[in-house]
Amino acid sequence: MVLSPLVPLEAPSPAHICPADQACSYLEAAARELHLDQGVLTILSNPRKVVTVSIPIKLDNGEVRVFAGHRVQHCDILGPYKGGTRYHPAVTLQEVSVLAMLMTWKCALLGIPYGGAKGGIALDPNRYSVNELERITRRYTSELIKDIGPSVDIPAPDVGTSAREMAWMMDTYSMNVGHAVPGVVTGKPISIGGSRGREMATGRGVMIVVREALAKQGRAIADSRIVIQGFGNVGSAAALLLHQAGAKILAVSRGSGGIFAADGLDILALKAYSAEHDKNLKGFPGSVPISNAELLALPCDVLIPAALENQITTDNVDQVKASIVAEAANGPVSLEADRALEARGVTVLPDILANAGGVVVSYLEWVQGLSYVFWDEERVNREMEGLIVHAFQQVMEQSQMRQVPIRLAAYMLGVGRVAQALIDRGLYP
Ligand code: GLU
């Protein structure tokens, strides 16, 4: 048996280095505005539990490979831990820790009774067969068996995972405890208790906040030009819903490259094309290829980074021409770039608000599962829209009332609610 060392198999690229300081800077800025006690800030700056596991599996060719898997549970003051599971070569413990913290503020901002968590395995899912991915997911789940559960910590899909992985996780957990436990994960297939509307939920949330932000500027989706970086689950759903609402989607991209069409792309046809062409977009009729750098610099009304962290930085922020940037990804704008956009009067819709649609429908899925009553898609979308629009309005009010940028306003609401709950519960023992 040949064992490879326990290291991420694909080295993280510098572009994906995670902005840990950035997450703490936003937290500290909110704490200052809220006059939070230093002790409270110190508690909130640190995850409550960090788990790293080895995942040894046999590849299809018989070789044994060991992956590093993480789960970081940041805070469960408001309820069970909640957050996605990411499969990407750039996954590190630091990245997962930052993303877990973001989930805490996101859930609190949306008023849903969860704390933040995140999980991840450092691997490129495109390099492994379905059977290998199943073995990896099942082993990862059983390594975490004591740390997850419907009232403990509830994983969901994230970059590189989908309903398929959630079904494997649910099955593995259920087989280990001896009975079916659908509530251990969200974002699972509808056949085992998943919610209608979950797959499109994050993209739908993005569409809703973009619509609300445009309306505040006296504009409508129907006369806006939109550019989207990323055409995965979130980017493609946002593109489709915005396109259906009448927006011109000028350009979209994937890791393998982007495409541009001055008159707008037909997103439904593009989704079919991409499915037929191994997820590639290039060659789509009526479009021309475009690089990632060119895409981010396109003149447009709304720019939606829907890929990974740190895409808009000091290197390219001056080229951004959009008047609204909606963070569909987590952490796509660096701290310095965020300041530069703010100084130029660009409306930045922060990740903890803009991409919250996913976890909101995860919550609705969990609620439906706990009550054994399942809703139609129209009801799911309506309930979700209500929560997102309410949070959007609260953030805008806070920003105006306290004269602070939108991101800081969102953090103040999220952090403030968690801090208040911490103060009310008190410290154990
Ligand atoms: N991974 C998504 C996020 O970052 C969804 C998390 C969830 O549904 O728990 O918000």
C-alpha cells in the first residue's frame, strides 16, 4: 500500500489566499461602532471548535490517497452551526475559518436561528470520478459523525459540492446512527426531504438584492447591463433570473474562460451549451471570448463576482466601472478594494447580505423537515424573498442612520445581534 503525505494535493494559488485579517477588520470595525466590550470581541474573533481530519480513500486505480478535511464551528450562540462544505484545491483551514465566521454574521443578519460553520476538503473535484468523490464524502462525514447533527451542525453545498454530496452525507450519517436523519444536511435532493427552490436560492437572493439596489437608484432590472464572474450554481442561477427579468447579461465566465456579447447573452441557451460542452462557455454562438481581467473591467451597471475570494483587489479595482457590485461569492472584494469602491461611491452589496438566499432556503428546508410539512416552490420563494428584502431594508436604514458604508451596516446588525445574545446568555461556567 503506497500512502501519499497528508497535504493538499493541489497547491493553493496566491490569488486565493484567504483574507483572514480582512474578516477580523470588518468585525473590529463593527465592534468599535457598537462599543462592544473587548472580551465580547475576543470571543467572537475566535472559532469555538476547529476539526481537521485525514480522509484516506482508495482511488479507482487502487492507489491510496489521503486528503485533508476541515470543519470549523465559529459560533452557536443563536442556534446550531450552519454552513457549506467546499471542495476546492485552494481550501485551507484558514479559509474555512474565515468562511465559518462569515456564516455567523450572515445568519444573524437574516434573523435565522443558526451559528456559523464551514467545512472543506482540499481537492479539485473535477479530477476524481463519481465513485471516488462518494468515498471521499462518506469518509469525511463519518470522521465528523460526532460533530454534526440536525441540532448540532448542519452542512450544506458550497463551491464544488451539490445535492449529490448532501445525499451521501445524509446517508452516511443515517447509517451510522441507525435511522434516517434528513435534517443533518440541507440542500439535499427533494426525494429525501430537500426543499423546492433550494438549488436556485442563492442566485435568487442575488437577483433580489440587485433589484432592490437598482430600485433605490430609481432604476429597473429591465434596463440594466450586468456582468457576472462565475457560471457555477450561484452565477448561472443569478444570470438566468436577471436575464428573465429583462437585464442584459453582457458577459459571464468560468475558470476556463469567459464570453462577451454586446447585445446580451441568452442565458437559457448558454446553460444548455455549457452542459453539452463539458462546462465550457467558449464558442457560444454570437459571443466572443473574454479574459477574466477584461470581464471585471467591462462598462456595466452591475458587476456580480460569483466565483471565489479576492477577485477585486488593489490591482484591478480602478478598472471596475460598475455602479453596483453584488458579492455573490464570499469575500470577492479585498479590504483595500472595498475602501476604494466606497470612496468612489460604488454601491457594494456585501456577501453576508447578497448571497444569503442559499442559507435562508436551507433554513426553510430544515423547518419543513422538522415539521414534516413540505411547501410548494412559490411559498418557499415568497418566504425567502420576505426575509431577504427585510434584511436589505434594515441594512440600508442602518447605513443611513449611522452614516456608515453598507458593509459596515450589515456587520453591525449581524455582529450586534450575536453580541447581544452572548451578553444575555452570559459566560459558562
Ligand atoms: N454555502 C452557502 C453559503 O455560503 C450556503 C450555506 C448553507 O446553506 O448552510 O452561504
